[in-house]
Amino acid sequence: MTATTELPERSSAVRGLRRIRVFYTGGTVLWAAAAAWTGWLHPGSRQMWVSLLLLAVFSGLLATTSLWLGRPAPSRRTPRQGSPVNPGPAATARHVRA
């Protein structure tokens, strides 16, 4: 069972990542348009290369954020001793009391 303090923290982090993902998507679209426009007007110019660099930065940030949001949440449950997943130590002759 999760602690009560962990659940809001996780949902808050997920909300923040979703919000920033929208920002990174906007930046990616903006810099893709700027790179295309500058490449059309002034191919090979410094402005075109800066636009492409910023496009790569925002694309990388968007990909990283999307990967973090796509990861499954870690399970907080630990197997109990004696369960089929974790059988624990077997009883031997020295453990048995007469």
C-alpha cells in the first residue's frame, strides 16, 4: 500500500511533466517553422543553423519528457515472507522445537 504522501507527489510530478510537454511541443513546432523559413530564405546562414540547433534541443527535451511519462509507475509493494513470490527460509530440523 502506498503512503499518503507519495501519491500526491507523483500526481503533481506527472501534471508538471504533462504541462512542460505542451511547452516543449510548442517550442519544437516553432523552431521547425523558423528553421524551414530561414532555410528557404537564407540557406546555410547562421540563423538557419541556430534554428536547427534549437529545434534539436526542444526535440530532445520533448522526447525525454515523453519517455518519462510513458514509463510505468514503479510498484511500491514488497513481497511478504511466505508468499509464493518470496517463500522465505525453509524450516529445517534445527528450527523445529519439540
